[in-house]
Amino acid sequence: MSMEATETTQSTGRGRRGGRRRSAAAKGAEIEQMPWHQPRVPFPPLKLLSDDELEAIHEASLTVLEEYGIEFLLPEARDMLKKAGATVDPNSDLVKIDRGLVEQAIASSPSEFTLHARNPDRNLIMGGNHLAFGCVSSPPNASDLDTGRRPGNTEDFQNLLRLSQYFNIIHVIGGYPVEPIDRHASTRHLDCLSDMVRLTDKAIHAYSLGYERITDGIEIARIARGVSHEQLEREPSLISIINTNSPRKIDGPMLRGIIEMSSRNQAICITPFTLSGAMAPVTLAGALVQQNAEALAGLVMTQVVRPGAPMIYGGFTSNVDMKSGAPAFGTPEYMKTVIAGGQLARRYGLPYRTSNVNAANTVDAQSAYESVFSIWALVMGHGNLIKHAAGWLEGGLCASFEKLVLDVDLLQMAAKFLQPMETDPAALALDAIRDVAPGGHFFGTEHTQERYRDAFYSPIISDWRNYETWEEAGSPHAWQKANTTFKQALSDYEAPHLDPAISDELAAFVEKRREEGGAPTDF
Amino acid sequence: MSMEATETTQSTGRGRRGGRRRSAAAKGAEIEQMPWHQPRVPFPPLKLLSDDELEAIHEASLTVLEEYGIEFLLPEARDMLKKAGATVDPNSDLVKIDRGLVEQAIASSPSEFTLHARNPDRNLIMGGNHLAFGCVSSPPNASDLDTGRRPGNTEDFQNLLRLSQYFNIIHVIGGYPVEPIDRHASTRHLDCLSDMVRLTDKAIHAYSLGYERITDGIEIARIARGVSHEQLEREPSLISIINTNSPRKIDGPMLRGIIEMSSRNQAICITPFTLSGAMAPVTLAGALVQQNAEALAGLVMTQVVRPGAPMIYGGFTSNVDMKSGAPAFGTPEYMKTVIAGGQLARRYGLPYRTSNVNAANTVDAQSAYESVFSIWALVMGHGNLIKHAAGWLEGGLCASFEKLVLDVDLLQMAAKFLQPMETDPAALALDAIRDVAPGGHFFGTEHTQERYRDAFYSPIISDWRNYETWEEAGSPHAWQKANTTFKQALSDYEAPHLDPAISDELAAFVEKRREEGGAPTDF
């Protein structure tokens, strides 16, 4: 082994794939990217609603909870709520929750918590002014420029996980980056969760689709971290998104998810899917009232299960195209509800989940502007957990390999924007200004030479060549640059270290559960 | 003439092209767009720099002005500055300006003024939280999807003016939307300014390229408005952008522009072109120090010419790609300087000019995300006059017909985002929420039916069809939708009314000046 090879292996530390890395390095420069870090928003959160307006929405949601009620489709959940003081209709699934119970839940839920990853360097703070970006999750389709759109499969699933691991700006695996429908539904969760903790070392999510799937998810999170059940209960290490069936309904599998997760102190994110004009009122304030009522109902459920269990307030209110009924994303209306949703989450002292969304069918200008409008709103409105931050297309129906890379660039630009501007005397550059004659230039000055390498963000996608050079290169579009980049990233990807004992324990657990038949598929 | 035709003519008021409008209406629906209005930013301006940091930049700029000096390349300007108290080096063009003179200029310049258009409905407030979007200006090339990129010509120039008139969200003609190089340089300004006030009725700009061009511009603005010289002096009706030759230099034609414009109380916008790493220090704070020193030097010049003359603080600090030296736009660095520039302008109580920029070579994702990042910054940083708001491509080297339409959509989305969310009891929609059963939908409710038409922004470009329908339609990209839209807009365009007497006076002035030879071309 040559000296160079030895150094490479050493520098990757516990990497198992030093050989692969060397061949990638031999091919050409690696993709320049920001180091792993959780960006923080240095600005106060934007206020779109006045305090009075915020209270009006809060009060209206309490009216929904106290007078109209929410359907809880799981008898066990209704029993728990009844015992806690809610009014449960004996002849239906309807539960009415009074403001006292809501206030109690607000008081007991934490405003910030650490979400643990199997690699402790990847632990995330959920709350405050911290951002955590998640990869796209749950689309039924995947696409790339080479082969177009296809139903999700295992190869795409694994490759999207590799990209989510590779790019430092993706902090959390927010769900299946695509649904691999070639895996049998009864054991898909075992294969997928196993892939998640083998191909990545970041914090993970499991779906609340019945008892088996969510408890298997909790166990896999525990095994991957190599911790005891007690330590897992002290340290939230898994997240599960609970979507209400808007309007005013939470189904059985979701409630089962809350019960199993919250009772073990794992992180629940309640996200009502309140499309204004469809499953929610056509007025944004009305849609927010409904979103808020449903989110508070979920909050109460988590705190009834276990006071102090971590809960993230999720907002997903967008609008529909009133001509066609099609959902719209990254719209001015979406921006407003994202920001107002943040105000509501903060009113309750809860971490806030929102999303980077668009409704484009391809990686064109629309996919970019709807995304940046989303990012604008979620940054200024202080989102904490940002779902679908990289790779979402078609309003969530497709995971795009190129959109993932494009989003990585957009997220990195936002993160760079959030870093403070240096204003110390050297940064004010008075000597450099004095020394460059009027009409001169700063290229060759010592001040520039000392700083130029790291002075500015170096983009992945943006093509800044002049028109002639760009035309000679074949007039490439951003989409094409993203295509070559995702392939390079896959080639450069290295699997993170996993302790062999943990790997074995994981394999044994998955095998045992597979033999038991996995999970029922009649949901 | 049929009843319908009569009504159409009446409804267009003073339109001369009722017949054309009818035929457009017969062809199909007109483009849906927002009514003419000047958007206002309801949020307080974003603070990127602390008060101390802002003062550090201010103080450093005063050091540049007091100790290093700025070159003023016009003897008349140096004489005026000397008389006002500046220190003028007898052996060079260098002028040093002390803080007293700067403070005096800050005190005398207005923080807000009205920019008058020939149609008083198009008057614009410059300052406060008002936005005014200008069309692209000054590129040497134009392009569209059909025929590609070509040097600017009269037809493109006129068509870009028609589009700038057609779209309500474009408030001001910020310069030539493309340079029509088929017009002779000595009389180009006469033809172009004449086109501007005939094809549009919005506020206009004239270039400061020597005495003749700027004074002809002032006279054409006066004639077009049909006002006396005295009224013109009371009512700023023309704007001229002064770019410094960074670093630390203002050339003769620009200074001539300030003298002629400010002495007649017309609006001057001083915009240093301070690319960080090239014509300005590689640190953003250093580039801002230099931008600020140059802008203040220009401010002093305007106020020495005429205390109280309207002056707009221009910021255009971006970065270069340090690998190639190519200018970069819409970057995280650009966002920071746009916001910090707004803080500087407000420190001096001056209206603030900034821009919607990108460095893409084509109307792809890059062109969109760099633009939305720019718009994010200029909205949150309270830009007032937004140059190049619609149509800029290639870092300003090309006016794109499709990018203009795309930008119109982006600007309208930003404007819609800035409109307040209604939170009155009807908007909170409690009755609608009560009346829709859990799991139901709101499509058919009275609450929705009463509001759905105007509930949400209706985009020009965004394609929200589902994938299958979109694919059947030929998988169109945003660029293609923008292409068909600009052609429809040109077909639907109507020239604004111009009083025949004014039209004659304008023609006579242009003819006289043409016979006199126009302007010298040896600049």
C-alpha cells in the first residue's frame, strides 16, 4: 500500500471503503460542499400576524376543539382522552377537548429537544432557531433525466439514501425517500429501516402504520444506536410524522403511532394536511384555525400518553388551484401559512415542522422558484424540522435525483446567507481600499489573495461562464448539471461505519421479524 | 358598430386601439394579472448588521472620503465641490470630502418623493416601504426561445417596451430594455425616449451620457407630461442612474448628468458597481465601505448642485467567481449586501435602489432561483426602486422575453405575499368548519363558493396539472409557457392614450434635435 493510500485510509477514519474513495479521488475533484452543521437563523422570526390576530386564530381553534370536536378512530385513544378529562361521545368517535386540557399539554411539552442519531456527531437540536433539513419522503415515483419517471424501487430507494448521507446539508432521513414498491408490504419497513441505518448515520423516521411497523422502527433505532431501552427512553432517537385526516379526524394507525412513540419518549410530529379550499376552508385564516385545532388535538394526545414527550408542531397548509382542484405549493399563500404557522408553534413553545415544496412536473424554472419561495418563508418563519427539503417534485408524487442536488445547492445558499457578515477592521478593508488606485482593481491585492478561496459560496449547480463559453459547452441547463452531479456523488459515496456487532444484531432482528411475518398488510 | 364593440371602446377609455382589443378578446382569454398598484412591505426592514456594525461601515466610508478621496473627472464638478468646502487637489482629479459636508447632504436630501409619470395614475412613491419595479435595462442583446440571442434592435426594443407597459407589476421604465444598436448613436436617445413616452405611460429614465442626451431626456419628459419648466422643477419626472467607475472614480458624463438633473430637481440614483473581489475588496464589509463612500460622494454632489434635489441610494454589490473572475448574481453574498445596503440607505434617510439579478445563460432553474433569492433580499431589506426587475439574463448582457414574463410572475407572487391575511370572523371560518363533517371537504360550501375566484394568486407560468395530463400536453417547461405568454401579451397590448398636441410637440422637438445632429458620439 502506498503512502498516499495509507493517508487516505487514515483520513477517512473508520471508513470501510478507502479503496473506493481513492478511485473517486483519482477520477477528479470531489464535489465541494459545506461541512456538516445545523444552520441557525440569526434574525427574529417574521411576524405576519399581529398578536391579536394570532390570538383570534388560537381562540377559534379552541372553539373547534371544545364545541365541534375531533374524531379519534382508536377506542384506546378515546379511553385515554376520556380518563384525562376530555368529553367522549359514547355513540361516535367524536372527542371534545376543553381549553384546560390544551393548556396542560402546552405546559408539559418540551420547547426544544435533541434528536439522537446513531452517529452522535449527527445529533440534531429540534427547536429554537435551529434548522434541520430532511430528504424528500414518501413519493410513489422516482425520476432522473436519463431514464425518466418510474415507480419507486429498491435501487432508487437506496441511491436516494446514499445521496442523503453524502450531502452534509441533509440532516435527517425524513421517511422513505421513495416508496420501494418491489419490496413486500409486510416486511418493507424492516428492509427499509435496515437500509436507513446501514447506508446513513443520520437521524431517522419511521411510519406510524400500525403497531408492528412503529415498534419495529423503535427497536431498529435502538439497536442501531447500541443503547439500552432505558437510554432510548431518555434520548429521543426516532421521529414519526402523524398526518391527520383533515378535516377533524385522526385515524387508528396514526393514533397507535402516537401511543407507542410518545409512551417511549420518542418524537412525534403532528402535521394536519389542510389544503385551503379542499380539506380546509378557502380562507387562509380558516385553514390555519383548522390546522391548529388538529395539531393541538394531536399535542393533547401525546401529552396524555406521556407528559413531556417531545412533540413537533407541523404545518402543511397550502392552497389548491380552484380551477382544477390540483394542490399548489410554494405559492404566496403557502408562504403566508408557513410564517403564520411558525407564530402558532412558538405561541405554544413547540418546535415547528414545515417543508420545501413545489408542484412542478420537471426540474425547470417553476421547480426552482416554488422551492425558493418555500425556503424564504420557512427560514424567515423559523421552521425547525424541514421535511422534503431535498428531492421533492410533482407536489410529492415524485422523488427526483436532480431536484435533490438542486435543492442541496439552494439549502446551502440559504445556510450561507444565514452566516454573519464579518465586520472587524480587517474585513472593513480600509488599507486595501487606500492601496488600490481609483479605477484599479483588487484581484492581485494581498487582502484578496489571503481570502479569495473561502470568501464566497461556491455553488454546485450555477453556471457562471459567459454565454460564448457556455454555448461552446453545449448550452447546458441546470438540470443537466444536477444530473452529472448526482452520479458523481453516488460514485463518491462511502457507507458510514457500523460496528460489526450492531450490524449482526440488526440482521438478526430483521430476520426474526421477517420470519414472524413482519406486519399485517390489511391497513 | 355593435353594442358590444361600443362598450369595449368605452371601457378602454382613451385607448386608440379598441379594434385590436376586440380581436384579442375574440382570440381567447386575456392574461390574468394583478391590477396596477405599488406594493408595500408590511414587515420592518431586516437587520443583518447591528447598529454598531452599521456605524463601523459608515465611519470607514467617511475615512475613505476624508483621507483617500474620490476622483471627480469634470472640472466644473470639482469647482462646485471646492466652493462647497471640499478639499480639491490642484494637480489631480482627487477630491476629499469631510464629514461635515456629508452630514449637510444627508440633512438636505429628501427621504421620500413622488416620481411623476406622464399618466398621473402611474406616479410612484420613492421611499418608505414602497416598491417600484423597473424593466430590464441596458443589455446589448435580446433573446427569445424562437430565434435565440441577437444584438439589440429597434423591434426588440419596442416590443420590450410594450411588454413593460402591458404588465401592471412593472412600474417604471428603468432605461432602454435593450440597446437598439441599429439606431445611430447620435440620435438613438431621441428615438428611444420618444418610443418610451409613446409606447408606455409609465415613469421613465434617461442616461447620463453627456449634456445633450440628458437635457434632451429632461425636455422629452416635460413635453410628454404637458407641463411647464417650472412645474417640472417642482415635480421630479425623470430618473437617471449614475454608475461610479469603481473604485473611487466618477466620470465626466455622469457628473454632467448629476449637474443637469439635480439642478432641475430631477431624480438621481447613484449606484456604485462594486463587485467584491474585483472593483471592490473581497470582504463584503469592505465592498460595502467602498460602495457607501462612492454613494455618499454622489449624494454630496447632488446636494451641492441643489440642496433638496431627490437622490436615491443605489447598491449593486455582488461577488465574482474567484475561479474565473466572472460576476455572480443572486448569490448568498448578494443577498447580504442587498439587505445591509438597505440599512445604510435608511441610516441616511434615502430611498434605496437595488435589483433583481441572475447570471444564468438561459431561462432554466438557475435563472429562477438566483432571481427569487434576489427578490427575497430586496423585499426583506426594503428596496424601493428595483432595477432590472423583469427580463434580465446573463448578468445583464441579455434581455430575455421569456425571463421578463417569468419575472412578472415572480414579482406578482412577492406582491401577493405582501398583502395582509384577512382574519376577521368570516375569514376564521368557524361556521364552515362546523358544517363540514370530519373527513369531508370544503369544495361545495357556501363559504368556498363565495370566495374561490379571488382566494388565491393565479399564476401566469406555474403548471399545476398532474403529471399524466402535463405529459400528454407535451411535457412543457416553464420557458415554453413564458414564450407563448409574451406573444399573447404583445398581441393584446394597447398603446396608451397620448394627447395629439403633445404627440405633435414631441415629434417637432425630436425632429429639430435630429436636424441639429443629436448628441456627439465621441464619448
